[in-house]
Amino acid sequence: MENLDSANKILQLGTWYHTFEINNIKTKGTYDYTSLINELSFPKLDNMKVLDVGCSDGFFSRYFMEELGADYVLGVDINKYDSSVAFEVLNSFENEYSEKYQSHNDFDLLSAEYKELGLENSNKFLFIKKVFNLNIDFEYGSIYDLTKFDNFDVTFCGSLLEHLRDPITAIEQLYFKTNNFCIIDISNTINSPFFQRRKALLEYTGAGGNFFRYTNDSVKLMMETVGFKNVKVLNNYKIKIEKYGYKIPHSLIIGYK
């Protein structure tokens, strides 16, 4: 690709949510799915159009295109890439999260490299679109209002539900935009057998921006309530937070229209 030196510098020095392996460089992501992703039982997406809500840096969008055969992916996120907080937080925690997001924005450090690639900010989704020449696009938007977007064969929402004050509205919006099926990945789920027996449990965490922990049955019930059918768990897995060195549980759940 053109401007290889600039791309490599962003890969090496940039702030990444997911780990990517590109040009023999491995980014320092918070989560490294590179050896795990093929074990998660995602269905094939041959010739399907996918809406990736809460797309972040586009790791899953790229996977859907390159490995699962998707025809097109539209990534949607509320991140403006201007150092503002990119998910819901309580007002009492806003300053704390604002400082965190300012420290994570690498545009000032790498502005020359981004500009050389024709990028106006540190949007990693647009970066990987350019680097891999993918048939993907990015639009700013909230999961609470997807009305401006077309319907898609498949909708996907990864590691977002736990950050939402109103998860049922979010899942309903996904339902409205789904033609075939929806896949939701939930972080920090409650996978204890004791709590799983109690069915649809939500635990409020007391945090300012990571509101709830869910049992699988609570997410399944919300999906069924808004209209999804044949809702089932594709995978329960654990992934390490690279910064801290410990693993947290995730669940991957699918529901059909």
C-alpha cells in the first residue's frame, strides 16, 4: 500500500482497542482476539450485508469481510475521535472518563501520519478500511436510534451492552434493522452456575460507565421479548485484558428474525 511508513508508525505507536497483525506488526490492543476469533462459532456470512453497531476499530468488521465472506459492512459508533467520551457515563464520572479518553487519543502524536493517509482524525475503522482496502464504511450514530440506517441481513453488537443504561431499547433497535439474524457479544457476563440457575439476572456494577453484568438468560430473554426467535448461545469464552493480565468472561448470543 501507499504511505507504508506512516501506516506502520500508527500500528506501532497508536492506541488500539483490539490487537491487529498487519505488515508483520502486532498492535498493542486491550484485547487480543487473533488466536481466539476462529474458535467462537460465528456463522458464515457469505454475500451478506452486516451492520456492526459499536464497531470501535473495526476488528470484527474486517473479520466478517475477510474470513466469513460478508459482502459489505457498515460500522456505526458514537465515537467522534475528538477526545470526548465515547459511551454513556454518569455525570459524576464524566471528568474521570474524559481524562481517560483524552489520554487515549493518539492524533496529536501521529497527526502527520494520519494526514498523509488522508485521515482527518484517529478513527481506526477508517484506517483499517484504507490499509486493507475493505468494502466497509463508517457512520456516526447511536444504538438507541438506528432509524436513519437501512435494514441489513445481519446485525452485530460487540462488547457494548454492558455500557448501556437502557439495554432493552438497544436490542429493540437492533431487531428493527435485522433481516436474518443478530449476534450480540457481551463482556463480563455472569457465568457462575449458581447465578445461571436464577435465570434472567442483571447485576448493577456501581460503576459510572460499565453499568450491568448479565447472565446469558437475561440477554436471551430481552432478545426474545423484542421479537427474536430461536435465540441461543454460540459460545461462552474468556479473553485476557492485556493491560492487567487477567481474563474476563464473554458470551456470544444469536437470535433470528
